[in-house]
Amino acid sequence: MFKSDFLKSSKSKVKNSLVGPRRSTTLSPRLPEKRLYQNGKNQLWVSSSKQNSNVMGNKESSIISKSGPSSEPKSSNNNLENLLRNAIRIAYRIPIADLYVYRDEIIPLIDKIIGKRESMITIKIDRNKIFEEATGRFVGKVKQLAKISSPVHEKPVITFNDTDILDVDGSGFRREYYSVYFRKCIANLFEGQGRQMLPKKDCTKKDELKALGIAIVECVLNGDCGFPYLHRGIYKAIIGCDSDEIDQHCNLNDIPDGEVRMVVQQLNDANTDEEITEIRASDIASFINYVGWPVGKSVTMTNRHVLLQYILRWFIIDHRQNEIDQLRQGLSYMGFLDAIKSNDWFEPLFVYSEQYSITARYMKDKLNPVLEKLEAKTEKEINCVKFAKACIDSLDDTQARLLFAFITNLNDPPLEEESLEVIFNTHNPDRLLPESYTCLNRLLLPLGNKDINHFRESFFKAIMEQ
């Protein structure tokens, strides 16, 4: 796909805001923040500013070649090495989902799930009917589960009806396929704000959520992307956490119904038992009768916080239990659910994490070596490399994420190591703005800017206004 500053062709209108990469995935722009990461009983404050993206090195792995021995547990020496890694991470407050460390840990887990059960398939898709055709394929897999005890993981090679016969899916087409499907699923099957999505009530009749679960598993196992859009409480319910752990992630603003939020706020602001009784008696508060509050039990200033928790739990979790169950069934595909239950490394694939993100340092590490190898023959090209390097070196984390999205059309990071390409835009040497071929992860540097100031202005205009 080709992205020319803000003008995009019809093929590149599919913004992979949900899905991932070409054997990689992306990150969505995130606001810097400090978060409490919970790993079992350990709680670590981690900050994106302290990321050490090279702490474990940049190790490439392949998900294509599978063999029995490679899926076996590591030796005791490696187990000791893992213990030392964890100790170092805690001692130096290295973010638990530092991108390099994250890949280093999660790829072997994915390989183990697949084992030898992998098949390469070719699928021809009508680009205008990606959602419909993907839905049919994944719902078909739901039906197959009743007949097959040990399904084979499929790695699709996608061709579109409107592409040239010589166009090859380097996984760019595949990620577009997943992205469009996920985006439509979010629009049709979920409600909520931002990356705190809740499955809608009564959307289980056609097995859509089971199909989505299977699609997520396939996408992750292909090294493409996760589905980091679930409300954390929903994710905790899916993996079977206890009520106390689920409840701590349920907040007032997560309730989609504005009238319910208003009643909760009124109950919270009440100053007397009489005010609470009056609020409960109003028509707008009639929902309290079915959130699980004991019949006939009064609500007072002393116990109102218990009622508020009942309300939060009902509208965020219990109200949509059938939908949670169906999504859980889909995620059981290939034994994937058991893996995510037993390993915290999978959580960032379902719940947005600031730590699992593209940083300025990451983009510098990826692009500067490419720029250094770029063969500059003319004075314009030599200056262009200098200008580009200055812009890359000045990136902050937010700009880095936007640049990554500009080059790859992705918003969340890849599970596997991706490569980025940089070339000069020699076909249009007077152009001022950078361009990109997102299916190739290729950045085209403009040669038309006369100095560093004009280049910088054009460069950041393109990535900030894409």
C-alpha cells in the first residue's frame, strides 16, 4: 500500500488501527504515563521513560519453520537464565513489556502452541468484502471445532481481486485482512470508549464472538498482532480470575449507559440515608432491582459502596456473561486459552499496555542503521540523509509511534521483528513531503527540500497529519 502524506489511495484507506504487522504488529499512539504492572503477587511501577529497549538484544525468530525439538522446554541452564533475567528486570525497573524483551519471551511460547500443527493456505479475497468473507471463514472454523479434536493452525497467504498477478503477500495483505475484520467486529460487536471495549449484550446468536476469538488466535500465532482493545475486567473474566481481581478494574466511566452513570454518581454524592432512598425510588434507578442487590435490603450511607460495586460489576461484566463465555470459547482454539491463563506475557495482546509500545529509541535503533547504509550519490541525497537523521534523532515517543504508523500503517508493535526500508524518492525528486509504501514498510525520503528547516517542517507535517 502507498501512503502519500495525507492523501491515501483506495487500497490504503484501511487504517490498521487495530491490527498488526506483517509478521509484526504495531502500536497505537499512546499517551505517556506511569503504570502499575501486576505480575502475580509482584507489583512494579514502570515508566515508559525508563525503557531499555536493547537490554536483551534484538533476537530474530521465525514462526514459519516448525520442528518438534524447537517446541520443547528449554534446558535447566536456560531456566536459570530466565530467573536471572527476571531478577535484573525487577532490580533495574526495566518495563515488563519492553519490546525486545517481550518478543524474546513470547515467540517461544507461540512456537510451542503451534508445534507441528501448521499449514500454509492461499486465499483470494474480494477487497470490498473482506469482512463478509473473513466472517464466513472463521464461523466455519467454529463449526469445525465440533468435529476436529486437534485443529491445524493455518497461515494464510492473501491475494486480493484487484491486485496485480505479480503482487506477493509479504504479510501486508494478510494484516490488512485481519485489520479490516477486527475493525468491523469492534464496530458491530463492542461498545465502550477507546481501548476499553466491552462486548455488546445479545450478539452471540451467530457465533460471531467465537469466530472473533479464533481469528485473534490465528493472527497472534502468525506473528501479526493481538487485539489490545479489551477492557481489563473483561480480559480478567475471560481467563478466570476471581471476583475481587475483576472488580478492581471496574470503574464508573466504563459503564456505557449515561443514565446509569448518572444514578451511580448521585448515590455516591448523597449525604443522607433519605437522599439515597429518594434516588432509589426514582424511575431512572429501577435497574437496581436486577443487578443482584438482595431483595428488600435497604441501602444506607454505610453500605452504599457495596451497592455501587454491584452496579459496576453488573453493567461491565455480569450483564454480558454469555458474550464473555463465547469469546472465551473462541480463544480456546489450539489450546491458546490455557497458554494465556498461565502466562502474563500474553496480556498486552488483549489489554492496552503503555509498556508494549514503539518508543523514540526503538525507531532510532531501527532507522539510523538503514540511513547509514543508504547509498547517497548526489549532493541532494547526501543532504537528505543528514536531514532525515536529524529528524529521527529528535523524535519523542509520540512522534516515533506516528512515524511507525506512517511507514507501516500499524498502531501496535509486532510480535516478531520487522524490518523497515528507506529509499530516496527519485521518481519525484521535487517532492517536499515524505511518502511510504506501507505494505513494504518502506519510507520514501523527499529530495525537494532546500535546507534542514524545510525538510523538518515537511517531515513532521506528514507524520503528524496523516
